[in-house]
Amino acid sequence: MTATKIYHELREIKNRLLAVEEHLRLNTPDSSIKAVQYTSQMCELFRIMRRKAPVIPIKTILAEAKKKNIPHKTTLHCLTIMFKEGEIFEPKKGFIQRI
């Protein structure tokens, strides 16, 4: 992967995270604090996903998030947002893949 492609992919991820942050800010109580927390945790989930194979067991994501001290409920919430935003899909039951 070239540096230019990496730059564009990271820029795209940043824009998507900003959209998620805005969604959370508008739909989460105590919005400003929670939005920042969720956004950093979403970044961590993206990092976890990039290190793994293209198709990842959801259990792996949950385990990796737990190692990073991301609460289970938060991880599920972030994954739900990623599904709704079209960031990830479930190619087969129990597995996720980035689009």
C-alpha cells in the first residue's frame, strides 16, 4: 500500500469517525464527554480490525476491545453504529468485515 493510499484511507476513517462523533453528540446524554470517549474507542476498534484478517470473528473484536479496557456495552454500541453507517457488514453469522 502506498503512502498516498494510506493517507486517503486514514482521512476517510477520520471523516467517518467525525460523523459518528456527531451522531453520538446528538443522541447521547452527557454528550460532549461520551462522544470523545466513544470516538477514541472507535479508533481503537479500527486499529484492532486493521491488524486482523479481512473477515474477523466478532468474538475476536470483543476480546481485543476487552484487553484495551473498552467496556463490552460500548464495543457493541460502536459495532452497531458501524453496521448502521455501512462501515462493516456480516459476511457470515458471527463474523464482520470492513467495507
